[in-house]
Amino acid sequence: MLDRRTLAQFLIENSRRTGNPLGVPSEKLSEWAHGLDIDIHMNSRTVLYTGLLYQLVPYIKGLESLMSRFEESRVYSLASSMGSRLQSRIAGFSADRKLKDRVTKILMNAYKLLDASGYEPAYYGRLEPYSGALFYDLGMLEAFKEHANKVLEFLEENGVELVITLDPHTTIALKVLYPRFVGKTPEVRHLLELAIDDVVSGRGGRVVVHDPCLLARSLHLHGRLRRILRAAGYEILEPRRSRERTFCCGGPLESLFPKLSSEIACRRLSQLSKLSETAVAACPICLANLTRDCGPKVSVLDWLELVEVKA
Amino acid sequence: MSEERIMDLKRRVYSAAKDEGARVGMERTMEAFEESTLHIDEYVMEMARYVRDLKAELRNRMLDLAMEAAEAMERNGMDVVIAHTRKEALDAVIDVVGTGKVIVKSKSMISEEIGLREYLEGMGNEVWETDLGEFLLQLSRGRPSHFVVVSMHVPREGALEVLRRKLGYRGPPDVPRMVAAVRDFLREKMLSAQVGITGANAVAAREGALVQVENESNVKLTGSLPPINVVVTSIDKVVPTLLDAIKIAIVESYMLGGTPPTFIDVVSGPSGTRDIEHRLVRPAQGAKEVHVVLLDNGRSSAAGSLLGETLRCIKCGACQLACPVLTTVGPSWGSGAYMGGIGVLWTAITKGFEEAGPLSYLCAGCGICEEYCPMDIKISDLVWEIKRMASAKLEEELGVADS
């Protein structure tokens, strides 16, 4: 089993080496944008800030199978003795291919929605720093603040006036946590807060909504999510626990209690499967944690896989 | 904090998460809870807001109010001890109880907090839990998984097995028959017990009265059938008036079950009668003596701290039944008496940060507890603060600088 200290060391060393806690080379995290002509808006005061979270999902999944083997082992590593062995064993993990393609599509769709709605945001690719969200979840405030400072510097250097974010964790970090613990942030808007209603379309059909906790309870964007999905032609089904009373997917426990997070995910999947075979979420952590096969017949998609720019 | 403690916790919760029976029990309980609390009357919510504001205001004069309550209860003929620590509370109870007694006891988180049953047994007494859930836990040597629905992790199949094994139950596997068998068994204990130990949901300072809310009627019987009644409760439960105390009882009941309480008991003295020539004779039908222990155990010093607003908690347990983590791992996420996110906070208050730190890592920070809390306690945020304190030392050791 993995202990807290080894985990923290792994995350911190990776952050120092690569800027993100999983140690993924930064160019891989901006690959999704290769097909886009992103340089054209480089002087824009509006920036698309992904916070790297969606891009990390395929790597979280890749790490998961390695970690679960580690969790099965009876010995546990105290950082001094086995930490470095874990480090080297983990270093070779690779991204989940399918998820990587899905994430590329998700981010492309986000970018295109912005473009079509006239926002013309700049995207800084591999220069984009990590938000620190994971460290906050682990109560590691100092590590979180280090990341926050880098993000604020990055925003200031580039004269950013409006930050557009795509996921609830990154959004909360910039909107609420940075001002609380570090300093003032430029205006921050989640993509769902923007006027994209007129440019959306989708395949249509019935989908059950899994509200991400922070999106509903902290950002209160569950209504907007439904509105956009309806505008894109979907019929919405509500599970037993929805909107502000949504049931957590268990994702935030993934790093320290991976088995527990999968148990909770399976409970949620079972609740969702009672209504539809297709569920929609709006958070990379939910996407990573609810993409698993544990019985209930339901596949969870991100809203940005269901919603795209009208042709 | 040692990594070993977190690893111990991890082993415990992993093995708890594998318990299919417990999961079934908790899933059923949670579903029933969600249905029953979908629509709570505005008049109850208004009362909840009143209690919230009142308790927020009382936080800094908790000890004074406890003294006032103690004086009033003494005037009413009860013996009162304000116990500052767990040990003082146990001493106060053993002073009354002694040894070699048969004791019946209703459910009380304060008694869990001080380990009262185990202590009394260790001192040579026979103790029986009279709340059905707590009785099942006593028989199966389990720990509570919830403030109120203590045995929510024991499904009907598990209850049947325990009753067959420990009580020699030979009846059919249907719940009413099982409950009847427990009733017969416990009734005999209640009638022969020399001491009945109960708790309280709220205490009225002005009237010197204890308020208890229940559905089983076991609190009533436990407190009144044996000649001596010991009430173990805590100083954060003291409110100015009896009306305030009753409001708390009403709110608690609605928050968990969506219905009014079946019974609200008020105890403001030993049983007595003046029916013959208006001279007081004790007892009449109930207990002859009532002894009250008001426990502090960290509460008054927490009042001015970061965790102060936790003291508003009325222990209705709505937050616990909504929690995806607690309803997956049950009692393993707790320190004996206090479980779940709110349990992390109560553990910090009553047992200290060392004990609470490891537990804080099990909170996913999803915030559902805050959505359900009628006292508006920022449970998730406060648990994060404990996590932060637990992680601060680790960060220092790993060389993450304080900027």
C-alpha cells in the first residue's frame, strides 16, 4: 500500500521536474492543440487556461493500474526505503490511449465553442503552468501556493484580463482559493458561464446528468449545464442525487485511497445506470474516476463530448 | 503524525469497504433517508435557523450557561457534576454506580466518547444497551457508524445472524419478530436493573431540565424503571430555556427522518408524588435519584478556536447519511464515538488534532455535508483545515517552503 509521504514526495518531485504532479512532459499536455491555428490570438487579453487537468486524465488512468498493483502489495513504502523504487517503477507509466483521444476532442470542442462565440482566447500551450488543485485536495497548502504564484505570474506577464477555465477544480482554485491564500486573480469565467448557447449542437438523445460536486455546490453551474445540453438537443434525466445534492464520484480520494475511490465510483455508476446508458459529467476528475467497468451498464461522457459547434 | 497511523486507517477502511453486508445496509439506509428528507416543512427550517443563531450566540458563554443549568437542576433535586475531562466524568458515574450492578443504558454519543460501557463493565458491572441498534452493536462488538442510526451498517441479514448467535434467537428471519425478541430480552433487564443510564439531546438552563428525543421508548423506560438514573451529557447541549431545548429535539427528528419525534421526554427531577397530604415522597413510579454529568472535555476551549462553530452541531447526523464516503466505509472512518466529516471535527475537539489528522484525509471535500447541515456548519472547509495542519509538517519535511 502506498503511504502519504511517498505519495507527497512523488507529486512534489514531479512538480519540480516538469511543472505537473504526475511528471508528464509539458509538450505532451499541449499536443491536443496541434491541429489548431492558435497563434492567431496570441495578443488577446483573454486566455484559455486549461490548468492541465483534462490533459492529465489519460495519465491518471495509466497510473491507476500501476498504483492498484502497488496497493495490493502487503508491504508499504516509507519514503526513505522504497520511495525511490516506486518513483522508478512509476516513471514508466503511459497514457490511456482511448482517453487521450477523447480528451483531445474535449479540448478542441471547448476551443471551437469559444472561437465560434467570438471570444478569441490566447492559448499558451506548454507554457501553461499547473493550477496546484491536487495539492489543495491533499491539504498541502504550501505546494498549492507555489503553483498559484506561478499561475498568477504567468497571467500577469501576459497581461491577461479574462481567464477562461474548463473544469470546476481549476475554476475554484483561481476564483476562490487564489484570492483567499495568495492574491488577486483577473476575472475568471468557466466556459459554461459564457454566452455559447447559440452556437451549440449535438446528436440528441436521453442522458442522465452526473453533476460534479464543485460545479453544482460551489459554482452553481448545474442549471447552465442543463441549459446548454438542452440547447444542443439532449433530453435530461435526473438521478436520485442531483444538482446541489449530487453524489460525489469519489475522485478526490484517488491519490491516497484509490480502492475507496473506485468503490464510490461504482456506487454512483449504479445510481446513474438506473436511468440511462449514457451519463454526462463536466469534470476531468469525474471523467477519470467514472470511466471504469464494475458492473453497471452506463458510459460516462464529458459534456464537451456531447456538445459541439453547430455546423 | 506518523505515517503508520494513516496506513492503519487505510487498512481499516479498505477492509470495511469490502464488507458487502455493511454496504447493503448503508445503501438501504441512505436511500430511505433521501426519500424521507426530500421536503422538510418551512416551519421546521425556520426553527432550525433559530437554533443555529441561538447556538452561535451561546458559544462563548457555554460554561456559564452550564453552571446555570447545574444550579437549576440541583434546585430540582438532581445531583450534578460538571466534568472537565473524560476521567472526571467516569469517576462521577462510578461514584454513583459502584460495582456488581445490573445497568441498562440508552444510546448516547457522550457515553461513546468517554467509553462508558466498557469502563463500567471493567469495574465489575453488567451493562445492557437498550437502543436496538446499539444493542446489536454490543452483541457483535461493533462500533457505531452514525450518531443516530448507529447500526446503519448492519443490514437485516446481519441483525438476524447476531441475534441467532448471541441471543439464541430461533424465530423466523422477519424484522418484527426479531425486534419483539429483543424487546422481551431487554424488558427483563430493565426491570431488574439497579441503574439506568441515559443521555440528553438538549439541556434547559433556566428550568434545569433535560430533553430527550426518541422513537423506541427505551429512553423513557431506561430512565424511569431502575431506581437510579444517571444522565451523561455535555455542556454544548445547554440552551437558555426549555422551549429552546424542545425546538432542538424537533429539528433533530425532522432532519433525520423527515417526521416529528415519536417521544420527547423532559426530565427535570426524580420521580415523586405529593398526593398524600401534599408531602413530597420519592420515588413514585420512576427513578428515586437522578444524577447528571455535564461533560466539557475540550468543548469550552474549542469555543474560541477555528473549530468553534462545530459546537453548534445538534448531532442529527443528516450530514453523515448524505456522505458518500461514510456510507461506504462505515465506522472505520471514526474515532469510536465520532465518525464521518463532522466526526473528524468532534474528534479534534474531544481527542485532539493528532487523533483527528489521519481521519481528515478520508474526506473527499465534496461538500455534501454542508448542503444538509441544518446548523450551517462549514464541515468540509473545517475538515480541510485539519488536513492542512496534518500536511503542514510533512510539507516542511519535504522542503516545501512557507512563502
